[in-house]
Amino acid sequence: MEKIDTILAYKNSLKIIQDKDAYSYSIDSCLLSFFIKLKKKEKGIIDLGTGSGAIPLYLSMFTKSKIYGVEIQEDASIRAKRSVELNKLTNQIEILNMDIKDLPEIFPKHSFSTVVSNPPYFRLNDTALKNANPSLLIARHEVLINMEDIIKVASYLLIDGGSINLVQKTERFLETLELLNNNKLTPKRVRFVYPKMKKDSYIFLIEAVKNAPTHGFKIEEPLYIYNEKSEYSKEVLEYFHYGEENEEIK
């Protein structure tokens, strides 16, 4: 069953079409979108594994540059396209229903200045319980693609000096660093995300730059989802209400 949600916490923000029986985007996509430092002159932006298209919608609030979203699941890609149409963003956002690994067949090297991905968190052989729903299984587990595949394609697509921005489970941090370095992507910024203070980090946000020198790596301040009262933190609430005063985001 489908529903129409807003991507932020007020009625005049951008709308997104979701299916209650399929994978729905999470707060992780919001955090990643606000983490990215878009360039003044973007050559192009591409979201690998866009799902319902949440990240392209978020990024459209910050830039006029062309944004591609790539999604292998046909049903999800159709919903993402309909969300783009619903928000009258067809001139800026294009959804591609295809395998990420096939992108080199349609885009030449150095086609983009920013790559974004909220990839599957769980390895295929992970002991985490696998969901019987194929849509959820593909979105959460490395069934059709793994993190190495995504990073290799990102390196191919990026211009020198271009950046990849990822969110991933904290337990896969060292693995992520190794994969990035092996593909000429130098980690530059990382921010660890915590449910609340005095809890362990559960995900991290990272930016790596193509063919960049190794100096200048920065660990940013922690990001807490909830405060001591188990309410959304001030920073997260600011994300949710971004642009509310103006109501007209575009």
C-alpha cells in the first residue's frame, strides 16, 4: 500500500511516495544529505542505490545541479520517478533503473564531481536475520551488490578532486577505509553517529576525495540522534525543519 510522506517535518516540504510493504528510507539518508559539502560548480551528482529517491530530493534543496539516482529494483525506481514528478523536479533529477555495476557502459570516466551512497549495511553472509521480503532483503543486504562494487564504480565516475560520501555501519569502518584507499579515494572527513550520549556509535558518515593527498583528515564532532530525554536532538530537529520559515525551498 502506497502513501505520500514529506521528507522533512512540515507539510510544505518536498513529498516522497513510499510503499508500506517495501523498503522505506530512514533518517540515515537525511543525515548523509546534510553531511555532504556540495561544490559551488558541480559537474554532476549521482546517488548509487537511491531506493525511493530520498537523497536526490534532499540534495535538490541545496543545489541546482543535475542529480541522478540509480536503483536496480524496478518498483522502487518507478516510485522515485513519480516522486520527482510530484515535486516538479524532472528538469533536475533523473532516476535510472539499472545495475550500478553497469554505469560505466553509459557514463565515461570522470563524469561526476559528487557520488553519494547509502549502501546495504549487511554482508550476504552476515548473521543478521535476513528479511523474507525480497525488496527489503536487497536494500539491506549485499545480495546484488557489495560495498567494494559501489566504491569501484564511484572511483571510475569521479573526477580528480571529486568526492564520494557514504553512510555505513560503524563496525565496517576499517573495511570502508581500506576499500576507499585501494580505489584512489582518500578519506578526508568522518563523523560518527550515536543514538544518544553514553551509547556506542552505530553508523558513520564519511567523505573521501579522488586522488587527493593523505594529509588533512578530520574527525568531526559526534552527532547524537536523541538527547537525554530521548527526544530528537537540537541538530536533528534543525535538519527536519530546514527551510520551514521560507516554505518555498526551491
